[in-house]
Amino acid sequence: MQERLTDDLPEPLPGSYVDDNLRNTYSDRLFKAWLLDDSPVIIYVLIEHKNGMCLSLTV
């Protein structure tokens, strides 16, 4: 997919599709980008995160 996108930075869009009950462990972001043929495309990113310290992920 990357080779079909322009080099322009994606534009952040407002909105979220994560249910209120899941917001403690999930975040999401929407972006608008452009394909080389000038067609718009929406990119959705879903991020799972943990609250608190995870001992297996120590730095």
C-alpha cells in the first residue's frame, strides 16, 4: 500500500470508533491520505495499550 501513497503527510481527522468501555486499553486515530492517482484514502490505526507497569517490558 505504501508505494501507492503520495509523499504528503497524512492529515489527522477527528473521531474515534473505540467503545467507551474499551478506552482504558485501546486508542484509535483516523488519517486522510492521498493515493498517487489523486484518490483520497482513510487510514485507521488501532492501538492497544496497557495501564500500569508490566514487569516483562522493563527497560
